[in-house]
Amino acid sequence: MESLIGAFGGLAWTLLAFVVALSVIVAIHEYGHYIVGRWSGIYAEVFSIGFGPVLFSRTDRRGTRWQVAAIPAGGYVKFLGDANAASVGTDHAAMAGMGQDRRRHTMQGAPLWARAATVAAGPIFNFVFSILIFTGVALWSGQPSDPLAVESLRDVGVDASAFDIEAGDVPLAIAGQPLPDEDLGDWGEALPAERILGWTVLRDGGEVVVPGPHPFPPLVGGVQPRSAADDADLRPGDVIVAIDGNPIASFAQLRASVLAAGSDGLSLTVRRDGTSFETALAPRRMDVPLPEGGFETRWLIGVTGAPAFVPATESVGPWQALIGGAAQLWLVLRSSLEGLWSIVTGAISSCNLSGPVGIAETASSMASQGGQSFVWFVAVLSAAVGLLNLFPIPVLDGGTLAFHAYELATGRKPSDRALNVLMVGGLALIGTLMIFALFNDFVC
């Protein structure tokens, strides 16, 4: 019974995280359509979050019905004169009884610029929303101080009394190796694999050598959703103290053991909240994006490391945070396009394409890792939704923009018959992709 309750609770948490993430992103996307349409003089009849039976609705003074529907699988804005929620096709019966002034407030009767701006606003609002989240996280978290200083030590599986590191210490060297200005990861690989090392720190204006932890211990900083580590219930803050009974002291040792194991199983001794337990997992082949572009396939268990100390931080200026947020959005979009192209060309596995189940599990995993992780995931998913909607496929915003481009080039709109044929083709394509992605969720 307890396992059944636990399974139900896990499913409920997964669904809740997914619905919250998707509903927020859809609301932002559809509000972009709505508000730019309103600014452009196009009247909205319905603003809906979800499809199907209406759970709640109200009509504002402009005549727009705002509603929440039972199936949280998207949303739509239905403008005056639209034949359907996708704003493709014309409600000829409604349009026939309208005067010229009234027709100007329909999607079909509005100028081309107004229609194009209204359609493009949905993805653009998704992108702006992502930038604002990335910016907000930077403003909230700050950046490591310069020079790098210690705020506190993390629990690395060693009695804290063995260390003499104090808040405000500025590390100058560890185990005799001076800290570099950058590439701390490569520098850490060369350090002795010992749990306690000598730290040379700047303290109260002078240099002292004190015992401290390995700067890059086998400490779990993050867990990748749907990975071997996630399936083994590893969590941020866990310390992997031994592999197959052999003690380890650094994250580099963990990485080397995983690479050496390949697909063979590993037995991990994990320390969590002062107690130790054993768990087993097997590394999986995963496609990892490279900083210079492209992907590399490696054997991984799906964890990222964390340094042994929490660095002191300093505030980030709003402009600097905004630039960083825009850069992060560009990184997400570029990585998404590179990943999709690599799947199409067969350079990486098609299992990298997740469907609704995979996205829901990722949402749940990110929510379990903390509020900041979940908010970051929402920003990444919002960017992905905006990008997907710009693809020139009928039923998507990009397809509608393609119709507008055709009208601009030829001076006439596509016929309703052509639109209907293209819409059916677009629905078939999107449906096929969704089925394929859902298939991946269960077999990959």
C-alpha cells in the first residue's frame, strides 16, 4: 500500500509540475498574441488556457471571454472573424453581416502588418519571458566575487572539524598549485586525489596554509532528468564516497570510473544527511553538446559536480544581467537547432527528442531539485516553445507567417481550400512528430 501511495504521489507531483510549467508558458505565448492584436485593433473573442470543457470563464468589458479549460495541453486566442482557434480560415457567415469598420477589427480584415505582428508576438513573448527569467536569476544569485572568496563549506562527506577554512578566505593555491584565472576544471584534474589538502589562503591581510577539502569532491551538484542517476534516486548534495568498494576523493575519479565502466554496472556508496547507503546503476551513452558546437557521445551517469565551497558573491548590474540573459537565450536556441539538425542527419540518437512524458518527468525532476532549477527549466522550455512555433508548418505560428509572406509577395491571400489542405498536412506532420516523440518516451 505504501508503495502504491508513493507511486501515486510521484505521478501527481509530475503532473502538477508539468501543468504549472506548460500553463505559464502557454499563458505568456497567448497573451503575446492577445495584447499585440489589441494594440493593432484586432478584437479577441476568446482567450483560453487549455482545451475542451470550460472550467472557469469571465467576460471583460471589451467582450473578450477569458477561460480555463479542462485539458491543459495548450491554449489559444480566437479573434473576431476567425473560423477556428488557429486563426486560419474565415468565418464567412459572421463576416458577411459586418460593416467595413467592424471588419477592420477582424484578423482577416486587418492590415497585413497588424496580422503578422499579432502572430509573431506569441513566440516573441516566449523569448522575452525566457530572457527575463535568466536575467532575474542572475540578479538574484549574483556572480562570484573578484577575487574569488569562500562564503561557506559544503558537506563533502568529511568531518568539518578536519578543515580550517573560514568565511572570507581568498584561496591562492591548493596542494601547492596556484589557482588559475580560468579553467579551474582542468586545474582541478591535476590535484592529488585526497580528501584533505593544504590550502594557501589570504586571511586578515596575510597568507596562511590551512587544511581544507578537495575543491572538486565527488559531490552531486545536479541530476539530469531521465538519467541513470535520476533512476537511482541520486540527489543534489549527495556525496559519492566509494565506487565498487574503492574510496574516491575527487569528481575526476568519479568521471574516470564511469568512463572505464562503459555499460557495466557500478556499485556506489553514497553519503546523504550524515548516513551512508549503497546503490547500483549502469552508465548510459549520452550525447553531450560541445562548447564549440556539435555533440560528443560519452558514457555518463547523469550528474554534475559542485565545488567544495560556496563562493562569496557580488551583485550584478541590471544591464549586465540583461545581456547575460539574452546570451543565455541565444545559447538555448542555438543548441536546440543544432540538436534537431543532428537528429535529422543521424549524427546523434533520435532518443534526444522527448515527448510530453519526458517533458513532464523533467519538470518534476527540476521542481524536486529546487525552485531555481524549476524556474530555469521553465525559461528553457519557453524558449523551445517559441522556437517550435516559428517553424513554417501550418497550424503553427510560423506557418501562418508563411501565409502572410505569400500574401505580401503575391498580393493575395491563399484560398480557403488551399489553407484547409495545408492545415490537414500540418496537423498530420505535427501528429506524427508527437507520436514519434511519445514513442521515444517509452522506449529510450
